[in-house]
Amino acid sequence: MGSPANINPRIVEGLYCEALVLSDEVRQAFALSGRMEAVAGEEDAASIALSCEALRTTTRMMHSVAWLLNHRAFFNGELSEFQLHRYGKLAEFPDSDPARLALLDDETRDLIAATVRFHARLKRIDASWRERDPEAPSAVAALRERLARSARG
């Protein structure tokens, strides 16, 4: 089994623990049970901003955790490198609207920024892993080579 460049089980486990803590903070910050009622009286725009950012932030963290779970599965031998490469992609997320962010309290904005930074770190790790040596044969070329070798001898 190969190993993705610049990533190993220890790094994945550390990032996974960090993602779980951050996800729990997000869940607490955006628990809509009492938060929406508190904002609703102030202004509809603030309520909409909170809802939009709650959805965007929780989705960002769900994708981050899923990416890490795929890598954990790879290192545990449950996914091949091909499967990881195909299905372990991180989604792109549009930037938050600065006007909406301005309607949120500082603590919530800081938490949103932390999730953006965390996701960006994962994107950099993923991009470095996906970069391949242009001289290296593709998976199809490598398979053809193996078939040709087995047919010769």
C-alpha cells in the first residue's frame, strides 16, 4: 500500500481530533434552539446571516471530517489509494458575504474564520498529495505495463 505524500496516520489523527473539537464548538455556537429566537427580535437580516453562516460552517466541517475519515480508512487498509484519490476530495466553498458576517458577534465570526483556516489547511495537504510527478505513469499506463510484463513471461 502506498502512502500519500506529506501525510501520515499521525498527522491525520491529529487533524481528526482538531476537527472534532472544532465541530463541537460549531455545534454549540450554532445550536438553533435558543439562538434564533434571541436574534429574531433584533433584525431579520441578522437571523438570515446566522442561518446562512450556520449552514455554511457546519457543511464545511462535515466535509473536513469526511475527508479525514477517508484518510483514516486508507491508512487502516479499508480504502485503496485509487478510492481515496477518487472519493476523498474536498469541496470548494464560496466565501461568506462580509455584510452578513458583520451582523454576527465577534466570537461567532472568529469561529467561522477558524473553520475556514482549518479547511484551507486540509486543502493544501490534499493539493500537495494530489500533485504527481509528471514523469510518473498514469494508473492506466502502469496497469498496461503490468499486463504486458505478465504476457511476456
